[in-house]
Amino acid sequence: MTKADDRLIVALDVPNVLEGLALVDQLGDSVSFYKIGLGMLTGGGLALANELKQERGKRIFLDMKFFDIGATVEAAVRGIAQFDLDFLTVHGDPHVVRAAKEGAAGSDLKILAVTVLTSLDRGDLDASCYKEGDVQDIVVERATRALEAGADGVIASPQEAALIRALPVANDRLIVTPGVRPAGAALGDQKRVMTPAQAVAAGVDHMVVGRPIHKADDPRAMAESIVREINR
């Protein structure tokens, strides 16, 4: 039996609480950390987060990607902070990060700043009127500004992890990455990816894996194989 490693965060990208609990039951003690995102929010995601944290002793990453005026972000984060969860995402704009940190004050909730979504490439950024330049350069710039604003860590693809880890301001901060796919797994909607071993070598602290696990014939076996690769 492979021991759980909280560097692996399993994304509960399923429609509702019942399916989420069924997957958690399948994975058992092979997984200690779960991500619950917007797709699950209207299917009882907050209730599931609390059950997994309080009753099952799991760590919880709430992936809400908050973006709004400062006062609204601060109030939303303050509401989340009362639930004793572990990670929360906000967009990496400095005013959003500063407001989120105010809302999380007095709690152990870590604020993670989104740089550039791993499903986007340069063409997508052009369509969204982002500044010109290489995607990696933009990610590193956004990461720098978010960390300077007080973020506890950043969300970035594994392809940018080493560049971010090299930043002086990132010395004691977290790098959490989606866009991790075991060798041979389908990419899905991710465009900037690495394998689990490559991600660890690049300096990633936690990696988020969803579909390759919950769509596997044997989700637990897939999770355990990823943990073994991380530890190798």
C-alpha cells in the first residue's frame, strides 16, 4: 500500500456531493488532500469541503478564483476563513491579493494567486487583450506582483515553476500547479503540462490532478502510481 502524500491534490471535478464522496471512498487513505472548485460549488461543494475537513481529516483546497473590488473579495474570504480550510485561490491582481489577505487575517487559510490559467496559450491571451509577450514572462511577472502583494503562493503551470521558484520573493512561498498529467494520459483542456516527476523537479510544492484519476478504471491505483512517481 502506498502512503498518501499531500503533494498530490485530487480535484473533485464531479457534479455533486454524492459523486464526490463516492470518489473519496474509492481513494480511501491513498489521498490526503482534495480540491473543490466552482464546478462543484452549486452541487454542495462547501458542505463537502467541511465534511472532508472536519469529519475525515482531509486537507482542503477551495478553488474559487475570486476576482472583484477589494471590499467584496475581503468579505468573501473572511466568510471562507471561518471554515478552517487550507488553500483558497484568488486572481493574482495585487489589489485582489491584498484584500484576500485582509479577509484571511487571523486564520491559517493560505491565499494562492492565479497567474495565467494552464488552459490558455498566447492565442487565448491575445483574444483576452493581454499585453504582448511570451506566456512564461507574463506568468513570472504576475507571480512576482502577487507575491509582493502578500500571496502565500501562486498557481502556475509546471512549465513556469522553475522560473518562479528562482525568484527571491518566492523563496518561502508555495507553488501549486494544475497541468500535471501522468505519462500517456490525455491532456484534456490543459495546454502547458508536465508529468508528476518533472513537476517535482521543477520545484512544485503541490500538484492538482483530476480527470486522470477520477476517470481511471481504478482511481486508487492511479493515485498511488502518481504518489510513487512523486517519491521517486
